[in-house]
Amino acid sequence: MLEPLRQGLPPLDPAAVSDAASCALPARYEAVREARRFTRRTLDQWDMGDRFDDVCLVVSELVTNALRHGLPASTRCATTGQEPPVRLHLMRWTERLVCAVRDPSHDSPVARETDDFSAESGRGLFLVDSFSDSWGWHPLAGALSGKVVWALFRLPRPGSEPHAE
């Protein structure tokens, strides 16, 4: 899972991951709520609850996009005994947090051009770009099929005061 995330990101030492958590999400839109709950619990465990609002918004958008655009229509809202097709990963390094969502599609995410910021949909990747420090995606190889879309959040250095923007 980490190998595709390292491509295109600032240098990360996979051995230096201080915390990691992952959850499988069903092919239902209720999975977005489940992803938010999982994110809340995980960030609270990592004593990062102050980052919840931004991270949760990004996680919600990434999961929504995976459900809406990353699943075949026959899979959407189906309940089968198979492994859920979408998975959320949260990984924390000393100064970085990565949120990654895996889905079975090989299609690249496409940010829509829009001037209508009050639109109900079509702004997901714009929000991801606005609230995270960087984001991207990579196809998966090997036994895992599909892609992973990730967003990176920079964290203050331990012992340093967060800087005012």
C-alpha cells in the first residue's frame, strides 16, 4: 500500500510510519459516514483531534468520489459477501498525515472546471486541493487492482508551536 503513496510525494521513509489505520468501506453511500467516524476515532487516538475538520472534509470527498466514480454500477449499493471494494487508509509520520482511499477503478480522478461554488456536486477535488497540502493518485499493481487517491497534510514539528497563517 505504501509504495504507490511514495510516488510523487515528498520523501517518506516507510519504516518511519509512526501510526497507521485502515478500514474497509461497503459500496453504499452510508460508508461516507462510517469513514468520518473512523477518522474521528483514529485522530482522537493519535491526539490529533484538532485536525479533524480539514481531514474529515477531505476523507468525505475522497470516499464519495470512490463510491460515485470508482465503482462499477453493478457494485454500487450492492451487498455481497466479498471484501468491500473501497478502503480508507490513514498514515501518520512525524510531520505528515496521509489519507488514502483505494477503489477498483483504473480511471484517473478528474477535477471539474467550475465557477459555480454553490453547486451541489463537482467540487470534490477542488475541496481536497484547497484543504490538504497536496494530493494525487496512482494506479495499483500486483495483486491489488484499481487506484489509490491520496491527500497529504503537513503537521507541525514535535515541540514547535503551530504557525499562524
